[in-house]
Amino acid sequence: MTVAAMTPVKPASNRTPKIIPITKEMESVIFGSLLGDGTISNQWSNTARFQETHCPKQKEYLEWKKKIL
């Protein structure tokens, strides 16, 4: 069961995807999540999506991660 999810929106062909600088804290959360329940997948030709799922008992933990990312 997915507790929280972000729906990707395909960028318009005339727009460049927004590049967000990643802090060390964000990097640590992403790397740690990739070792667990996280995954990064290629969305379209030049974008990617980070996604992870948790059980309802971990909702507070997932919300904490969401604030950082």
C-alpha cells in the first residue's frame, strides 16, 4: 500500500526540466532510501523519478523524508 506518492507531470517539449540543487542531507536520504525501498526510474528522455513505498505504520517516517526532499 502506498502512503504518499507524487504524480510526475510530463514536461512540455519546449521547457527544460527544473534542476534542483541537492544538499548533503537530501543526498543521504536518497542514498539510504535506495538501499531500502527506494528506486529511481527514467521517466522520459531527460528526466528521472525517485519513488518509494511504505506501509501505513511508517507514514510519519515517510512524511519526514518528504519534508527533506
